[in-house]
Amino acid sequence: MNDHLSSLRLFVRVARRGSFSAGGRELNIPQPTVSRTIAALERKMGAALFTRTTRAIALTEAGADFLARVEPILSALDEAEYAVRGTGELRGVLRVGPSSTFAIREIAPRLPVFMDRHPALRVELVADDMRQNFVSESIDIGLRFGSLPDSTAVARRIAAWPRVIVASPAYLERFGVPRTPADLAAHSVIVGPSRLGPAWTFRKNGKATSVRVGGRLTATVNEVATAAAVAGLGLTSMASVGCRGEIENGSLVRVLADWDMGAVELHAVFPDDRGAKPSARTFADFLVAESAKWSASLG
């Protein structure tokens, strides 16, 4: 039974990673053993689960159907074992999908605490500024900023931070400090990945005003927009958590702080085709607890 369960777990990892070697690495199984185990499973099932070429593998129709049936069962087994142990011990691999900025600035510095609590758990940070494909990249918990597209995925709100406008002291000394949103029309704006568009909307005293902004530099990654602002290339806007360190050390200064640009929410998102792993839910709980510290430091 244990051998069969192990082969099923291996099948799921291979299917999710789209590779014998990648699936084997997650479970510390060498590639030749992976190939033999999957071949034996196919003989046992009486059907080919993968098509194989010299460059890639893909699920057959039977393999895709088998995956859809097997994976929820394995997740339920993991949940049952976790509950019965009653020790809070987490095992296996947890794949987390944050943006690169959030992984560098906020997740990695806090991981020692989480990993010390769960020494039998391996964590893989699949940092990417594009939204990962939960299925092909085997993401157990994704971290998404901003509004969520319509989806059947399960989401949990982790935190929210005010959207801010920042610039370097040198830039403000050279070009002046904007006092009202209308002043932004005379300033250079670094267009970042915030998807605000060419018009920024502000609210104050119950009234809203929009201002068209523009600049010569566009950055698709938050870290680049922040670095460009520190270098004095213009103003930029982002969630306060994205430039917390620079605001604290004075390399960036917040402007128009008395105008509300709304908040940027962070959600933990779990795949829609399988139950959330106990480790994924525990990691979300950890982030919620940590968010109180973020809120205290950023307001």
C-alpha cells in the first residue's frame, strides 16, 4: 500500500511539473527511479498516463482523468494525517507563488520564523512578477496584489496597504514638491506595474479628482520603479509595503500624503481544483499574523 501511495504521489508531482526530473527532485527521487515507477504504475493501471517525446511529457486523456480523481484523494489523506497527528507538524513541499518584490522584501526575511516552527517542511518560493499558472507550476498558495479576476479559486485576504506617491529628496529639491494632484502634470512620473493607467484618482473630503500623468520611463517590475525613483528619475506610485525600507531610511519621501489613493490588498489564493494543503493554510495564517506588524510600521 505504501509503495502504491508513493507512486501516486510521484505521479501527481510529475504531472504538475510536466517533467520526470522536476517531479522527482521535489520528492528526492532520481530520474531513472521516477521513470521506472511511472512505467510500473501505467502497467498496473493498464493505460498510458503520459505521452513521451525526447523533449517533454504530457498527460494523456486517461492521465488527466486519473490526476483529477487521485489528487483530491491524496490531499484528503494529507489532511487526515495532519489532523490525527495533532502535533501541528507539517511535512512535504510547500510551493509559494509571490511577486519578486514581495518575496525579497517581506517573505524571505520572515521565513526563518516559519521554517523553524515546521522543520520537516520544505518551502519553495516560485517568485515571479507574472501571475503563475497554478497547475503547470504546482503552486500551493499564490500571493496576489490588487483586485482578483473572476475565478473559482479560493482566496483569503491577508492585508491591505495605502497606495502612496514617492520621490527622492534630490528630485523634489530640483523640481519642487507637488502640493495638490494638479501639480503632478508638471512632473515626470515613473510608470510602474501598478496598472493605474494614465489618470490617477485622488479623494479628499468626500470629493474625487483625477489627473493625467506621464513620463519617459516605464518599469514592469516594482523593484525597478523603486530604484528609478531613488535615482531621482521621477515620482512613482505603489503600495506602501513596496517602498517601506526606502521611506524609513529617507531615500524616498512620500508626497501628497493627505490625499487618498485607495488601498492595495494582498490575497492568498489557493488552487480551485484541489483542497488547500494544511501547510498552505498554515502559511496563510502566518502571513495574517505578520500583517499586523506591517500595518504597525506602515500605517
